[in-house]
Amino acid sequence: MAKTAATAKSAPPFGKGDHLYLIDASGYIFRAYHALPPLTRKSDGLPVGAVSGYANMLHKLLRELRGGERPTHLAAVFDQSEKTFRSEFYPDYKAHRPPPPEDLIPQFALIRDATKAFNVDCVELGGYEADDLIAAYAEQARERGGRVTIVSSDKDLMQLVEDGKIELYDTMKGKRIASPEVFEKFGVTPDKVIDVQSLAGDSVDNIPGVPGIGIKTAAELINTYGDLETLLARAGEIKQNKRRENLIEHAEKARISKRLVTLDRAAPVPVTLDDLSVEEIDAPKLIG
């Protein structure tokens, strides 16, 4: 929920030396949902298993951050709706994804309430994915000389990694994800992840890519030709017949895929970066 002028924090502006943590809330929610057996509230039978798991994961993270390098700014970023600007130019985007489980849907609002009870900002915006908002906040923080930790292991966020400035943190494995880990996953440096994804596509999100080209082949091609447009312009040079033909025939699919996988670092943010400053947990509100 966006803050109003009356509820905005009065804190120093985000600047050099500050550290922003961004929690990929959707990742937390689905991990929590699948990790725990069904649990219902005794008073009315409402499913609360995901709420309990999510709250435990968030509490564990906050406790860990208090014992280490404390962030100066923090937010949990949510997906607000399935329809985004990507669906407008490519209606098949994520069209095959099943809807959320019925027993999870009523828990979404409670999860947001639990997040706020921990005094962590909930950020979401219609028409944009959570990943876009994460990208936008990360870009703003980087430009101001701060550091960013994205609490997620989502491969789609790996394009944002920039050593010394932006990294991912997989809390389930206790693993930091920087350039070496991105290279291990994609076979390229973070700045070329988008090009590899554009070629390989993604069946889960219904991103077409180029038929017959997976991550490994895409990485070889991008490392050889430098970027997607150079590869497509020089596709006629490729010796393997089928690969050459597919790149020429499906060049537009690759370009569409690139638009789909590229996160919008200029996305509008509903809460300013300055207003994401960390506050202590409101214990009475949390218990209540």
C-alpha cells in the first residue's frame, strides 16, 4: 500500500553508503505455501498455512539482519495483478499459468497485513510485475551510490546483478548470488542475461524464444557475437543449418522475447525510495 503524505516517514534521503533490501514477496509466499501442510484458523476455518510460513520466514530474515549488517531501507514487493503492460503487446504472456490455489487466494490479504505488522513496507503497482518494481528501486539506489540486496533466487532478477552494488540473496540456501553465480546459471555475465533469455525463451511464462536454442547454446552464441541484435544481423554466417534457419525465421520472436524478459528499471514506484527506511517492529501490532 502506498503511503500518503500524512503517513510518510521523515528520514534522511537514501544516499551513498545506504543499503536497500528488497524482498521478492511472491517467492516467499509460494515457498511458504508448498513447504507447510494445510493449516486453518480455528475460529472460522480460514486457511492460514502460507501466512504462518511467510511470517516465520520474514521474522527469520529480520532477526538475521539485526545480527549482521543492518539494512537502512527495506520493502517487500508484491505482484498486484496478473495483467501487466507485457500482456498488452503479447497476450500469450503467462497465458498457460494456472491460477493460484483456491486455499491460497484468501491468504494474500493476511500476508500483506502480517508484513505491515513487522513494520515492513508492502509495495505493489497495477500494470507492473513485482520484478519491475524491484528493478526500479534497485536502479534508483545504485544511482544514488547505495547497495542493494534482493532477497530472491529468481533467475529473472539475475539481469540486475552488478558486483559491489546489486546482488541476490537466497535465504533458503544462505547463498549470495553475484556475477560468478549468474555465470554458472546462464554461461554469461549479468549484462548479457537478457540476450540469453531472449533466445532460450521460457515455457513456464510462455516466452517464445527461438526454437531449438536452449540456455547453453544461447550463451555460446551471445559470447561469440556479443549481443542479440548483432547475432540476428549475422545469423547467415552460422554454419549449423537448422540453427541458422531458426534464427533467421524466428528473429522477431527473439526480439519480442527480449521485450518480455527485460525488467523496467524506469517503472513508476508507488512509495519513494526515501520512504522505505527501516523502522523497528511494532510489537503490540504484531501480537494483535
